[in-house]
Amino acid sequence: MSQVRLAAEPRTEFGKGAARRTRRAGKIPAVLYGHDSDPKHLSLPALEFARVVREQGFNAVLSLDIANGGSELALTKTVTTHPLKNYIEHVDLLLVKRGEKVTVDVPVTVAGEPGPGTLVDQELTEIQVEADALNIPESFEVSVAGAREGFQVTAADVPLPSGVTLVSEPTTLLVKVEASPTAAQMDTGEETAPAEGESEES
């Protein structure tokens, strides 16, 4: 995962009114914490930060250039968005250091086509791993090429690069291959609910 440079400014005003003023200026209120240090209240450029999260997710390492405060490395911990208008209201950032191990959720993608007469059911789209903060994998890929009915992929089956260890339960089911429904099954559809006043046992 590559590093992304963002300019950040210290915040000295707090509360809802100050947060609204920050957002009107095209910035996002944020708090940087971790390593038993005092939290740093910052503002981030809204468009640039939203683009990073959209394109690279929470595991992108942010290299923050803090005005009059040096630079820090951080990961996005939580993003609070407005429930109706869908803009970012607030961000919590986790301070990280070079050489530090962090626990993160990494996406799992499925590649290949299973055998004829089957379909793929992906139970989970992420697994949790521990990795160097500056070398977090962008994603993991598992193959179902030619797989037959009953084929399964668990967390333990995901190939991990050197230096990355699995945190998720190894037996966690990620992907399974099932038989495709027949035309007759698709035509039948789900069972209809009992008519009003009738019991399911009648």
C-alpha cells in the first residue's frame, strides 16, 4: 500500500459551530491519536481525503504534513458521514511508526470461473491480518478456476506474503462453490406464504 501525502492544519476551535466552519472551508475535522501521545486536532482537505478513501480504502498510509508541526504517518481508523447528505463529518486517525505492526482488514477478491453447473458464493469479502504499517497488502486473491461443487476457501487458504500473518480464525469460510439452480427450481421459485387465517401446519 503506497503512502499518500496530505496537508493538515492544527485546529484550535472545537464544538459543532467550529466543525461546521471547518467543513464550509472545504476541510474535514480530524483527530490523530495513538502511542500514548496527546491527541492532535487537525483539519484535512475534504476532496483529497475523500478521494483517498474511495480509491484506496482505510489501509492507505497517510503522510500528514502538519503546518508548523512536522509530519506524521497515520491510518484511517473511523470515518463519520452525514446520514442523509453523505458527506464526511469527522475522521479519527491512528498514529503509526515505521516498522510497527498493525492489525487491519484486507479485501479478498475471487478470480477464475468455477466448473460447469456451479456458482460462487462469497461469504466474506475481507480477512484480518497483521502487517507492517508501511507494507499493508492492498488485497488478496483466491482462485476458483475449474472448482467443482463443494469446493471451499477458508481464511487459512489465502496466500499471504512474507511478513503478513493471519489474525482471522483460520477456519472462517470465505468462499464456497455450489451447484447452480436448475431451470425447474428457478421456475418454481420460493414457496408462497400461507393465506391469511391459515396456519403453516394446516
